Amino acid sequence: MGDSLLEVRGLTARYGAIEVLHGVDFNVDRGEAVVVLGANGAGKTTTLRALCQMVSTGGSVLFDGKELIGQDTAEIVRMGIAHVPQGRGTLNDLTVQDNMLAGAYVRRDKEVASDIERWYTMFPRLRERHSQAAGSLSGGEQQMLAVARALMSRPTLLLLDEPSLGLAPLIVQDIFRAFAELNAEGMTMLVVEQNANVALDLAERAYVLEAGETVLSGNADDLRHDDAVRKAYLGY
């Protein structure tokens, strides 16, 4: 194991009286890409929302040694966590460029413009559509924008919720190629996905959630050859 950036121990989460996570444990090392697999209803999205304190939670979540449980969501963003939600969450009435500027709202430095150029280089379609309303973009372009907007906060940890959902296979390849490039540059990433094939290609390690509990964990290549994972998520 390396230098741990995120340590999750006994994480619980509930919506009202309904508990969805029942003591989830996992960790993410600095510079690592980790994937969380699971079927619909397993608790994957809730796990990311719990890390950002968007739902009622218990247990412990240490980020760079600091406890996140009880923190304000906006403060968690300032601490260095960026969340790309399922469904993209772009500000549809704003232009592409204004969405990206919104992602930099926590910053006070003078390098925002250079970062916009950097992400336009990674996602050239966004440069071509910089003055268009986000709501006019295709699903793949909106996903690229959601990622670029999150990166504008200069996060230490990038949380990605079902980034392949609803996208054509070629677009998924393009987006995951960008994720691999980001990870190679040192970006720490936690990805929840149903598309196990592309997710395991990206990740060093993986966890499997079932019914709000961690039931499997290990090296991504090892889990790829696990009979239960193959039958449930890889289709062979």
C-alpha cells in the first residue's frame, strides 16, 4: 500500500429512516485510480454523496488526515475534493465557458484562464462549443464539460459517478482515455461504474458493493478474473 489519501471506515448513510450504506470500508492511495463496482441499488452513488456530506452519514472518512464527517459540502470542495455527479449536472442555461468558470469559484489565483485552455486542449469539442449553452451539447460533450468543470477547482481527489452512463462506446473510450491521462499525471480518482470492463482497465484496485456493504476488494486484474465478478459485471 502507498500513501493513503482517503480512508473510509464503517461508513453508513441514510435517506430519512432508510439506511443505504451499512458500514462500508475502503481506501484510496495518493495518485491511485480506484473503482467501485456494483449493480443498481448497491449504494455506489450514495457512497460518493456520503463522502461529500450530501446525505446523513456515520462512521469515519479521513481525507488527507482530516475527518470529513460533519463538514459542510462547500468546505469539502475547498479541501480538494471534486464530485462529477451521475447525470452530469451541467448548468444548462450557461455557456460552456461560464460552466468552467463556475467550477473555479473557490479559487483566488490568476491561473484560471490558463487552466481553461488546458482542459480545452484535453477536450477539444469544448473549445469548439465554448460559447454554446451547456444544455445544447450532446450527452458526451456534457460529460466532458462536467469533468472539465470539476477539474477547474484543481482538486486533489476526483470523484466520478457513472461517467459512461448513456454514452456511445466510442465516446466512453475517449472519456476514459482522458481519465487515464489525468491519472498518469498524478490525479487521484475514485470512480463508481457499472461498465466494469472500462473501469477495470483504468483502475489499479477495485471494490465491489452489494446492498450497501463492501463484499469484495483487490487488484483490478485479479477481480477481472474472479468468477463472481466476471459473471455479474463482465458478461462472460
